[in-house]
Amino acid sequence: MKCGDNMEELTKEEVLHVAHLARIGLSEEEIPKYQKSLKKMIDEIDKIKTMNDFDPDMMISPCTNKVPLESNLVDNVPNNDMLTNVPKKKGNFIEVPVMVNE
């Protein structure tokens, strides 16, 4: 995939390659939509690359303000107090339902 060329959209093969890398499946109807939208993203990235006063260090942290932490945080909660209202527990651990499908 060449960035910065004058194509209106990416090729079908380029879109399918990006979809494969992202581990997503695309239907035939979705491919034209992504051909244009991915090309727009690449064009916006190219605009950033061509900026004369682009400073990569600014991308790390554009703000130098220090954010104060809350002063009323509790340091440590005893396990017995924490586990009192837990619906399911196993020893000192809280049991939660599995949310990942395999």
C-alpha cells in the first residue's frame, strides 16, 4: 500500500489485506465503503507527515500540567471487609462470570 498517491480509493486487495491484519471479516458490500474510508485516513496521516513544524516529542505529551491525585483515597481495605458483600468468592478471590467467547 503506497501512501500519498493520487488514487481515489484503495484497491480491493489492499482493503482485504488490512482486514486480514485486523482479523476482521468483510462482506462484499462493505469493501467499497472501506476502500474510500481507509484512503481518507491515509490521506490525513500524509497531511501530518508533510507539516513543516511537526515535532514528534509533542505527540508524547502535549500538556505539561500536573494532575493532582485525590487526597481522600483509602490506602488499603482488609480482605474480610472487602469480601463481605461479594456474591461469589473462592478463598480470597472474587468469582466473576466468563465474558470471553472462544
